[in-house]
Amino acid sequence: MIDLTVVVVNYNVRDLLRDCLRSLQASRCRFRFEVIVVDNCSTDGSAGMVRTEFPNVRLIESPRNDGFAAANNRGIRAAPSSRYVMLLNPDTVVPPDGLERLMEFMDAHPEAGVVGPKLVKGDGSLDLACRRSFPNPRIAFYHAFGLDKLFPRSREFAQYNLTYLDEDELTELDCVVGAAMLVRREAIDQAGLLDESFFMYGEDLDWAYRIRERGWKVFYNPGVVITHYKGQSSRQRSIHSILAFYDAMVTFHRKHYAGRTPQPVNWAIMLGIGVRCAIALAANLFKPRVAHPAQ
């Protein structure tokens, strides 16, 4: 029986994927683990690289790019007996003891359904997405209108990314990020797979929401630090990526909160999301253009 299956969804980031798989290959782990790469119809030779350089990695080649949630679900379905499943982005580098320490934490905390590590960007700064609260109407309103950025140390306004907390503090919270997210099999069996109505972004929030509804806890564990070379903010993102991000915010709100939120508040939240999206699109025009993979 496999203890852990690491699912890596890839789309046209061959060189980053190679570094990610090398870091996994170098893992010192007493648990039995496997790696599954789900390639979302890349055109950069990613699949061929995996077959040639990492013959021990299981490769699933999707005939089209159906999005991040759908691809992860393919990987999860391919490993029905693993005790744990870890979603891992291809633009990450895992330390040699990272997998083992996350597994040890989960084995020591049977109430935990999900654990996420501390993610740091290439410059060493904290990736704020690695610890979050659910964007309920109040928190979504604060975030949509930028109050969390204006008051990053406020326990009231800064709940979206919990920036008032010590980044090196073990914390039970609402959600970690799908870029590096280890999930217990029993929690998956109870909550179901990722919701494929989220093309990319938001599916991890929704998954954690459903897992917590079943009584499981979610933890941020800064004892494990993973480097995340995410879409560098100085470079231009694709319009598709920006629209998908804000569409995910709308989808999550409508799915979990809109039905029990006063309509004027719903309107204000939708307005705020629209304004944030427009600002992001405008700001993006002034950044240098590079290819931005959609996952």
C-alpha cells in the first residue's frame, strides 16, 4: 500500500517541472510514496521529458486542458488506495525532509484532514496564499475593497491572508493553498473530489470548505518550508488567468454564501470583485509580457 501520492499538474512549464521532480526524487522519506504527473496537453515537451528523465514517475497525459481541478481529480482517481494525497504545483521545490515531516504531522494529528506547509517565493518572502480564511461576505468585502492591504496587522480587516499572524506559527485555519496541500484519504472520501466548475483558482478553498464541513481540521505547518516560484508579479499575466481568478471568487461566493446573504451585500461584493478585476487587468498592461501557464 502506498502511503502518499503526490499529484503534480503541469501545463507548459517543463523546466520548472524538472526541478520539482528532482526535489521529490531527492526526498528522504521512510514512508512509501509515488509521484503522478498529470500533463494538461502541454506543447513544450513536458510529457516527453518526464518519460525520458523520470521513468519512475507515473505520467497521465490529458488530451486537452480541462483545468487544474479536473487534472488533479484524474491523478487522485489513479491512486485510490493511498493514505494521503498531496497536490503540488510544478513550480515548487520541496526540501529533502519535507514529505516525511508533513506525513509525520498528519499521523500525529488524526483530527487533521489537511495540512499545508509554509510557502516562500523565490525572493524568500512569504507566499501569502499559503494560509487563508474563507472569503465569507464580510471578509470578501474587506478584500474586494482593499482594506486587508491597508490594515495588514488588523485582526478584523486582514483575515483574508491572516497577515496579522506570525508566519512561523503553527495555526489551525480555514484553508491552505492547492500549490502544496496534503489531504487525508478519509477526508477525500467524505467530501468528494475537487469541484471541476472551478477551472483554476478557488477549487482549493471550496475543497477545504467541504472537508471542514465534515468535521476535519485544516492546519498551516511552517515547520516545512517549500519554495514556490509562482507567476512573478513583475511579469505580465494572461488575461485568461486574471479573469479565471476573479471568476473563481464569484463562483465560491455564489456556491457557499450568496443564498444566505442580503442582496445589497451580494451586489456590493460583486461590485468590489469587478472593480478589483478591472484594476488587475489595467495594471497588467504595464508589465513585461511573458508566457503565463494556465493550471
